[in-house]
Amino acid sequence: MTIQRRIAALAVALIVAFSGESRAQKQGGVMRVYLFDSPATMSIHEEVTIATLASMMGVFNNLVTFDPKVPQSSLGSIVPELATSWSWDAAKTTLTFQLRQGVQWHDGQPFTARDVKCTWDMLLGRSTEKLRINPRKAWYRNVEDIVVDGDHRVAFKLKQPQPSLPILLAAGFSPVYPCHVPAAQMRQHPVGTGPFRFVEFKRNELIRVVRNPTYWKPGRPYLDGIDWEIIKNQSTGSLAFVAGKVDMTSPYYFQPPILHDTQRQAPTAICELVPANNQRNVILNRSAPPFDNPDMRRAVALTIDRKAFIDTLTQGEADIGGAMLAPPAGIWGMPPEIVRQLPGYNPDVAQNRTEARAIMARLGYGPDKRLHMKVSARDNAAYRDPAVLLIDQLREIYIDAELEPIDSAMWYAKIARKDYTIGMNLTGNGVDDPDQAFFENYACGSDTNYDGYCKPEIDALFDAQSREGDAEKRKSLVWDIERRLAQDVARPVLFHSKSGTCWQNYVKGFSQMINSEYNGFRMEDVWLDR
């Protein structure tokens, strides 16, 4: 089935499922979900891992969110949450939200417009309350000010028009935090307004949330709670699911081989593989030798055999693309025939490597003088497995490397401080929009610009595409930026993966997004038919 037909089929199936279930949902029960890793903290605003987001998204609400019934999230699928309505001014530089009344934080305090201002002042680094790390600060670089007008009205004042700002605000990574709870407490015992209340986090064991009895949405959630059981070995996690010890596998985590194997062992389960808008890429530390040399970076880009990665790791079920998610699941990505023209994307790998070896020879390396280094990778299969393949491909250009596995709790801090030479990275884009992908991953000064790429002229192009209101004109700008990033060997993309989840057939009301794995975990519509 083509992706286009899959999108249409998912949409129809979800409409039918949700309309049918509206008469049949059951209250009660604790859902058990296997979670692939133990995050450093519970603070969504300070983490980039889905391990935090998936388990904590149900604790919070956003101003707006993506409709969970629409698989391909976009500007048109945004629905109200803590905001009941929103509108632009004539200049398209002020976005005003009317807020929902009567909402309470889990500790009983009232939610007001001041909480919105506190959250985004903190994200912008303007408040006395500071985040330990601030991965999404770059998302909001265009925000000039947050203006409160009473308890239930708040406006985002922008430096220039930004039509996609609501998309950033709808992302799972954009919850509203309470003014009255310190950032340090939010790391260990978060307080939200969402359908579930946080109970406990036992590192490497369990994250537990329970039903919020005072949730502002009547009748939700259906579940009494969710136990996120941390199982770091994916084979063990699969076996736990097959044995019925958990109701759902770690969301968007299984690659095709283990997903298909799990489905064979649990034929009555529902297993879906979707383009989740995450990519495997290589990060090169541009601030230190040897990759402060652009020729050395180009040699690495030329030795990459993308098809080998896809065939070996995904049984051929992944896509080759640039910085943006490949179409048709991706709204902004280049089609394959254009991607093949990008620097380093020539499918003739032998020719590419001949050029790469010539570069290495000019730099003084060859069969008798090889370069030695470590390839850093987060210590789980999604990072380790492609890192092993990368090490093998680097040997083709006289680089002998060894794997340096890094514990998840230390991984993001390590690469953020540029404490690596070359790394295998997984970039999960929070939304399918260039403002997020470019500002977060490639803009000068972004906390998550891990390889240190910085060109003011490219930043100016980021701003130009961001303020463009015409979709086709914007897409032309986006594709030009993608070409330039490939030319500059900025975080070479290996492939856009398809990630899978399995859930028991009695789990109802859960659906996967096809262009962002980070936006479907409110879990307020999920129920257990058993």
C-alpha cells in the first residue's frame, strides 16, 4: 500500500473507530506500557528524548494541540486546548489567545494567562527561574514579548510574521508550566493541568501517572492510570508484550525487523509501522580537529552508503532525504529525484568513495597512515546499531574508529558541550515544519545544534522562509536551504526511519501520527476493552 493510500485509510479508519467507540468506551484500568529507556528528568522543556515526552505529555496541556484523529499533523489539524480561540492582527505579528476558564493545576491552583507568560519567558531565558538546559529556545527566537491582558487573554508579540508559530505551540514539546512551581521541582515531580497526575519516577524501573479527577474535559481520561515500565533491552520488551505482561510496546521504537517478529508472535496484536519524522544522522564536531577541516567533513559525507544502512537496519523500510521529512508523509521534504542531486547523495557509492579517498590522500592519510577516533553513540540499539555500520564505512577512507557508548542520562549533555569527535545521532523533529527543524538543529547558538554549524547568511534564509506566507514560495526557499546544508555537510542525514508500535487488541482509542512521533501521547482518549 502506498503512503498516500495509507494516510487516507488511516484517516477513514480513525473516523470510523472514534465514532463507533463514542458509545462504548469503558472507564477504568491501568495501562502498562514498556518504555525503552530511563530519562534524566521528567521536565519536558529540559529534555529531547521521547522517553520523557511520551510518559509526561498526559500530565500537561498546551495552548493548542494537534487533533489526534488526523494522522498527518499540519497547521490545518490544530485544535483548541488551554486556549479556546486565537487570532492574528492585521500585520501578522501578534497572535492573541483567549484562554479556557475554570482550569486548575493538579495542586489546586488556578491556571491563568500569567502561567503562559512565565513558561515562555523561561523558554526565552528572560525569567529569574532558569532551565538547566533549554533545547527549544531556538524555536521562539522570533518572539519579542508575551503580553498578558487579564487572567484569560494572552498575546505573543513577534519580530516578524511567522505563520507557523501555532504549529510550534501545538507540539508535544510545548506544554504550559505553572508559575508557582520551581523548575527544579518540575524535573522530579511535575505539576500540570492534564488528564493524568504524576505519581512517581523510579529510575530504570517505572514512571507512574494516575487519572486526574478534576480534569477540565468532562469524562476524560478513561484510564485510571498508566505505568510506564522501563525495559532497556528491546528483545526483552518484545517478549514482555508477547507474554501479555504489558499492553503496549515502547511507542515509535521498534524498527521493522523486531516489529515484524513481534507481530508474528502476537498475531492478534495491532502493530503499525509509520514514518515518524526521526532521522539517523552523523554529527561532526566542527570546533576541533580533525573535523574543523571542511575537506575532512566532505570525505565522511562521501563514504556514506545510505542504502546499506536502510537494507541492514530496516529491511528496506526507510527513506532517503535531506533535513526535512521525505514526502509523502513529510509536507516540506524534497522528492527523491531532487534528493539524489544533493552533494554526497549520488547513489554511485564506489565513485563517491574514490573521491573521498583522494581527499584523504591530500590530507596525508592512506592505507599506511590511518586516522584513529571514537564514534560516540547513546547506549541503546537505535544509536548503537547504525554507529557500528558507520564505523565499518569509515574504514573505506582510512579512518579506524571504535564505538563509545554513552549512558542516556549523560548523552545529551555530552554532545551539547561538544565533548565528542564524531557521533551517531537520532534527530526526532518535534513537528513537521521548517521553523522547528532549521531553528533547532542548524541555527547559530541553538542549544541542540550539536555539531556547531553556524552561518549567518543561512540564518537569514531561515528567517526568510519563516515569514513567507505562500506555501509554494516557502517550499522553494526550504529546498534551497536543504541544498546548502548538504553542501556544507551539516549533520549528514543517513535515512528517515519508519518506527513501529504494537498494542494489544483490547487497547482502544490510540493512534499514531505519520509525520511526528512526539505529538500523540495525551492518552486521554485511550481505553481498555477487557
